[in-house]
Amino acid sequence: MTRLRKPMFARSIVILLAGLLLQSIPGVSLQAADRPNVVLFIADDVSWNDYGCYGNAAARTPNIDALAESGIRFDQAYLTASSCSPSRSSIITGRYPHNTGRAAELHQPISVHLPWFPQLLREHGYYTAISGKHHMKTTAPTDEHPQRPDPFDHVDGGKAPGDTSGSANWLSVTQERPKDKPFFFWFASYDAHRGWDADKQWDEELYGPMHRAEDVIVPPFLSDDPETRADLASYYNEVTRFDHRIGVVAEELRSQGVFDNTLILILADNGRPFPRAKTRLHDSGMKTALVASWPNGLKWSGQSDQLVSVIDIAPTALKLAGCEVPETVQGVSMQPLFESQSNSIRKYAFSEHNWHDYEAWGRSVRDGEYLFLVNERVDLPWQGPADSVRSPSHQQLRSLREQGELTEAQADVFLSPRPMVALYHTASDPQQLNNLVGNDRFADVEERLAGVLETWMDETGDSVPGKLYPDTFDRETGSRLKPEQIDIVGAFSPGRDRNADQINAPGPR
């Protein structure tokens, strides 16, 4: 009997000492072993309705569908930018793009003084890893703000011979993690960014048969022709590979016995890389799938119609980990949404579009029923980024335009001049093709949302520069312009003149 009690006594001492150590770390819960793990799966350029669980009967995403079935499927989740690095920079800081500094625009760095939430998790005992697409960086350190601490214990590009998906190492990272720490994984796929590596690297035993062109769903703003269908089928293949790798990680978490205590969030950085999707403020560009799985933490399962912004991910992870949420974070924790289907955390979700290959400035606000947007570059078409312009799908639309055969939805890709303001009722107009501005029935809605957007811009330090960064690609062909064709003298990013990266106010929520 005594021999059995000694190990138990020793174990109690170890637990007590560990608890005292954790208690001495600011913001760390005494129950460190109970802190959930967090895994963020981020697709590259995938629209919200290109998963089976969101109603796309042609998409093959069984693993995401299964996690949605047992977890929560958010139907009103929105990005802050439909643009790769600005979106990711916003997620990792919990801030609006213009409040991250130069990172509001594609390929630009986050201001060095802003903490990244994985850094805070790491400082509070989490093992942190990023595998796959990174696309985030920091401005050079200064005397006032020295180099930001490393946010990740492990960093890799997620690629292997014959596999450039960005998800090639997700399984090994999960297997090789330290088993004595809670963990946070930022798993960021290159799927489904152009151009379509999955077609050349396809493994039918793993992913099943390739998608057939005749089965895809063609949105009304694209041309329904063989070239566009083939383009969409290749895109679907990348979505399926992303889904497969999520299933592999989920199964490994189950085998390790940690799946139930792991919060999994599945989303994308922006919409599909097709015309009238990626970089758009409309749902096809800015709405994201958001699936949450956490058997130990979700008090209900099903579909949620509550508004969520991706800047809410940072405070959610930090609060669940027992960390103090820094004042720089503008989002709000999603925890109440995990507790009850009727709980809400925000009345509004804001998004923005800044330079991404082409000069642009757009802002929007959603209240769960209406989308109101402002476009300050009415003379420029809103056709999508350069890789989309070079696509078969875009070039097919160009051919239809030359033949005078574009539908109204397709013609919107080339429309110039464009309306400066637009209002849409998203439930009855899911493609946002019917602008309600000027309709007396909706004048009160327009006035209210215009006021909310103006307040948000003012409180968060947003601005419309006199000169924005100009196009660096041809708008018709997607070809890169020559340096002498690009005049950047005097151009600057939104919010820079107001030091928006120093402003922590979240605006209306």
C-alpha cells in the first residue's frame, strides 16, 4: 500500500510545483493541462460556397463537412480584406488592415510594434508552428520598438518533392510536436491559389477522382463554356486536396487522444481567384466559410447566423489560452458563440479593399442583413487581381464582351464608371446584383449604414490618400507593366497620414 502511495504523493508535488510555476506567469491559467489546443486551417483563395457543407453539391469536401456536422458552421463570417497578405496580417494581429500599417496593401510588412497572437501564446507556454504559406512580415526594428519576438517555434513552407500544396508537412508537424505542451498550429495551404498544382500532383488513391468540368457550378458572373468549366474543375481539385489534409490531421489528433480538446477553425484568406470574387467587397470575395470543431468546448452544434469577423480569431485563441488580450487587438472573442446559438458578439462587420496589383480603395459594412459599400475609384473597373485577369475564365469574358454578348452580371467585371456607393439585401440578392441605393424604401438603411461606416473610419484612423499606389499590371491582359509606366511618387497607404497603426480603437462593433 505504501509503495503505491509514494508515486501518487510525488506526482502531487510535481503538479503543485507546476501549478505554482504557471501561476507566476501573467495571464496563464492554473489549469494549464486543460487549456485547449488550437489549429487554424487557412485555404488560399477559396470562396465560402465552394464546400459541400455550404451547399455546393459539386464540391467534394467530406472532412470539412464532417467537422461542420459535429461542430458549428458559421454562415455570416467575413474577412477584413479579400487579398492574401493583408487578410493574413489582419488575422494574426486581430486588427483591421489599415491599422496594421503598410500591411494594408499586398506584400507589405506589419508595423513592428504590433504583437502577433501566436507570439503571445508561445510566451504563455504553447508550442507554436506555422506550416505552409506565410506571407507575413514585420517592418524593421527601431530604437523605440526593437525586433518582435519570434511567434513560432517551428516554421516550414509546407512543401515536399512532388507536393507544393503547402500542406505536405502538416501531419509530421502534428506528430513531432512536444507532447508536454498545449499547441497552436497555423496550417496555411497554397491550395487553391493559381496555377493549379494539384492537377499535376494528383493522387487518386488519396483524393479520389478529379472533378469533372461538366459537374462544376458556374456562378452567373462567369461564362458557362468548356474553358471556364475546366478552370473551375482544376480549382475544385485544389479545394479537395485541402480538405484531405485537414482529414489527415484530424485523424492524427484523434489517435493522439487530443482531438476533443482541440479547437479547429477552418477558413480562407479571400475568395476564389476568379473574376468578381478575389479582392471584391461582395460576398463572393469577402465572405468566408468558417467551421469550428471542439468537442470539449462547443456547447451546441449546427448553423450560426451570428456575425463574425476574422479579427475575432486572435482574442478567441488568447482568451481560451488564459492570456491577457493586448489593447492592440480590435476583435472580440467568439467564446459566447460557442456557448449558445442565440448569443451574439457584434452588430457590424467591416471590410476593406486596398492595392492588390491594381489601384483601389473600397470600404464596406455589414449588419447581417444588408451590405453597404463605398468605392473611391469609380473610374476604374473592379475586375480582380492579375492572376485572375490572366485566367481562361477572365479571357472568356473578354471574348464575350468583344462579341457584345455579356449578361449584366458578367458585364459588372468590366464596369466603368462604377457606382460610388451600393446597398444590397444579401438574403434576397446573394450575388449582390441589385443596387438599392436611391430606392426610397431603403433610404433609412442606407443612411444608417453610411453613418456607421463613417464612424468606423473616423474612430480607427482610416483615410483616403490623395494618391494611392498605382496599377502594376495591365487591366486587360494581366501582364506586368514596365517600371517606367508606374509612378509611385507621392503615393501612400490608407491611414498612414493619421498614424492608424498606432490607433487601437475598434470602432462600432
